[in-house]
Amino acid sequence: MVTVIVLLVAVAIVAFVFYWSGRYGGRAKPGTSLRRGPRSHTTARGRPKVGYDRREDAEARARLLSKRDGAPMNVYQCAVCAKWHVGHSK
Ligand SMILES: [Zn+2]
């Protein structure tokens, strides 16, 4: 009888470890990754991007970033928040 209990406990521990590793293991973050793309509302880290109410403001920021990073930036109107975001053109 004791053997059965020990066996059950062992199985429970193994099941728990599998559940835990499946949940917190090296899986990609869910949710925001679905929206990731060249015209995204979120950054590569999954946080919401800075949104500008006016296209001119976003363009001014894009010019600044292009100059700083040497990489071409573009602006686009977001489908999620309807504001203007700055992003890499590629
Ligand atoms: Zn947005």
C-alpha cells in the first residue's frame, strides 16, 4: 500500500514538473507576437510603441532616429491605436 502512495506522489511530481516547464520553459511569449510585423503596435520586446497624434511629429522623430542610427525609418498609422508610430522600413 505504501508503495502505491509513493508511486502516485512520484507521478504527481513528474506531471507537475512537465506542466511547469511547459508553461515557463523556453517557449516564445504568446499574445503580442501575433501582431508583430513591420507595422506593429508593439516593439520587439512586446511593449506598446510610442504613438504620435500627428504624422508630422512622428516624421520628425523618424528623421532624428534615422540620423542617429543611420538606418532608414518610416512612419505609419497604427491599426490598433490609430496613432502614428515610427518603425524601421525593413
Ligand atoms: Zn499603435
